Amino acid sequence: MSTKIFVLITSVGVVKVKKESNVVRMDVTNDKLQQYFQNLLTLVENTSKTSEDSILLAGAMMSVARVVYYDVLGPHEGQHLMDANTVDLVELIKPTIH
């Protein structure tokens, strides 16, 4: 009996998928992540008066993410996720920095 394993490389790390049920779970997780992201963008749009406010708020969100990552995943994996997410953030805000 053979088991197929699919490997997905995402912005949050490498995900190994063994069963179809895990794929469905990833779809649900992606939907939740997209909804959280949209809610955070709405929060930024509603509360930020300037672009500096938006960048400061993004930094505060990253600090909260670091605390959660470190508490749940440990320092090594938490730092890895922070490094990956920081690169993504810099790529997003680089065109806005003048």
C-alpha cells in the first residue's frame, strides 16, 4: 500500500499533505487566513490617517505575530516565520518608501 505525500511551499513554511482531508483542511485554513488578512486591512484603512500610521500599525502587528509565533512554535521556528514574513512585508511596502 502506497501513500502519496504532497509538499507545498508557502509563505509560512513547508506543508506536507498526506490525505485528501488535509487538503480540505488547508483550503479552510487558507480561507480563514484570507479573511483575517482582509479584516486587518479593513482595520488599517479605518484607523490610519497617514501612510506612516499604516506602517507603524503593520510593525505593531508583526510584533504581536512574533510573540504568538515564539509562544506557540518556539524561538527557532518563530524566528524563521518572522524572517519569511518580514521579507514579504518589505516587498509589499518597498514601492511606497520614498
